[in-house]
Amino acid sequence: RSAMLAVVLTLLCCAARCCAAATTPDTGELLVASAGIADPRFARSVILLVQHDDEGAVGFVVNKVKSHGGLLIGADEKVRVDEVGVPLAKLEPNLFAGTWRTVQYGGPVSVGLITAVASFSSTVPPNSVSVHLFGNVFLLNSENLAEVVRLNKTGTVHVKGLRVFSGYAGWAPGQLAQEIARGDWQLVSCDEATLFARELSTLWNSLSSFSTM
């Protein structure tokens, strides 16, 4: 009987560890909003988590395009626009000539701040201009983005996927874990195909188990 009890306790401990792992957010994962979130800034949103530690959490909404605010591209150059969602080539023709990509709504914090995530087909950029997230996907600030575009044009690196965000979503220490435990967010593994999908309007439906409820 004692041996059976030990086996049961071991199984319960393993289950508890698995449950904790499934609800503990990690960098590079996607947060999928529950259907109950009514806040228009986050309703039906999919967020790429780029930081989660003792200082809090940071992520980017990856499936929304339009929002209002000012944009900052490069170290010293400010570009004012009425609406996020305009092509990057229109904002800065010399830097982003020929690209179809647009600036997306990344979240309600620091809406004038530009950040990007990019994937590379082979050679990745030096650590000085990027932060590794997962696979061949890296995080870039506005200055890094300008440098990566330059390296891409010279053939030093080859950008395969790119999303550029204005603003970000932020959580205080422990806040995101509480929201996940409450059922506000569903954790989903991320891959390059999902992150850089051209079609954004169906992303929440395709990832969310809440969408069938």
C-alpha cells in the first residue's frame, strides 16, 4: 500500500509540474485573448511575448493593424502620421523602398515607439543589433531595424519575415501570470509561419479554443 501511495504521489507531482509549465508564460510564446476580454485594445488579440521575468512582461499585438499615434523611425527622425497601418515605404521611402510591410499596432504603451521582429533565412544579424527570441526570429529596436534593412540591401543578411510595431503591451511583475490563471489568456506555441502570416483577420479564430465557445 505504501508503495502504491508513493506512485500516486509521484504522478500527482508530475501532473502539477506539467500544469504549471502549461500556464507559465515564456518568451517567444503567443498569448491568445479569451472571448471575454472586452477592452478594445486587447479584444480578440494575439500577442507575441518578448519578455517575461521578475521585472514584468512585454509583448506585441500581432493581429491588429490600425491605431492612432505618432511614429518614431530611426535614431533621430520622427515621422508623424494619422494612423498606423500605412506602408513603411510611405513613411521613409529611402529606407523602406519597395516593401509592402506596414506599421502595426503593438499595444497601448509608448505608441510612438517603433520595434520590430524579424526572421532570417540564413545568416543572422550580429548580437549588437538584435535580441534572439526563438528559431531564426529576433527582436529589433528602431535603430536596429534601420541597420538590418541596410544589411539586407547589401546582402549581408536576408530578411525573410518582418513585423514592425508601434507601441507594446506591458504587465507589472506577476500581473500576466494572474491574468492567465484567471482565464484571460491562452498560451500557444509560436512558429515563423504563424508569426509572419499575411492574413491577420483570421489569426485569432485559428488559434483560439475560445472561438468555438
